[in-house]
Amino acid sequence: MIRFRFDLHPVAGIRAWGGDDPSLHRFALTEGGTGSRRAVTSCCDRALLAAMDEHITALEAAGPPPGVDLDLRHLRRDQRERAGRLRQARARECDTDRDVIRAGARELLASGAGPAPGSS
């Protein structure tokens, strides 16, 4: 198992990055709400699907590069299936109360409790 140690920072204390579209900075290590993460995930999902659609459309028009064997019908079908995966994943979301988890983590950190020996 790989463990990462990181600190949570209030959203207001995180400097934006991303040039003219700094929306992804909130996806960093924040105490931001679930709605913020969901919005960023949706934005990234839509952007990725749109970019893939453009690439597939270009490949369908021009064909694959020389020497590359590509099943474009299968690739297009995979793209259509992929377009519904975020919605499907969200339908399976567990009912975790993240506010309770954050409060517990803050309580542990405030008490000075760290990770169990040998757990990092």
C-alpha cells in the first residue's frame, strides 16, 4: 500500500493557477466542499470527452497514420460508452458523511495524534 501525507488548507488560502481558467486550482489539497470537487470532475470529464471526440473525428476523416492499425468503429463505440461512466460512477457513490470524517481528522490532528507506528 502506498500512503501519501498531505495537509489540508482552506480554499481561501490557495492561490489560483491555470492562467485564464483557474478553475482547477480548487481540486488541489483543500477542505473544499464536495460540490466543488464534483464540478471540477464534471468539467474535466466534459473536456476530455470533447477532446477525444475531436481526435476520433479527425482519425475517421483522414484515417490512422501509416503503419497504425486502428479499429475506428470500436474506438468510437468505446468513446460512447466512456461518455456515460461518470454518471454511472456517481450513481454508485457511497453514502459517506465527509463532514464527519473531516471533523474527526481535525480532532485527531488537534489532539496531536499522528499515524500509528509503522503505518506510513
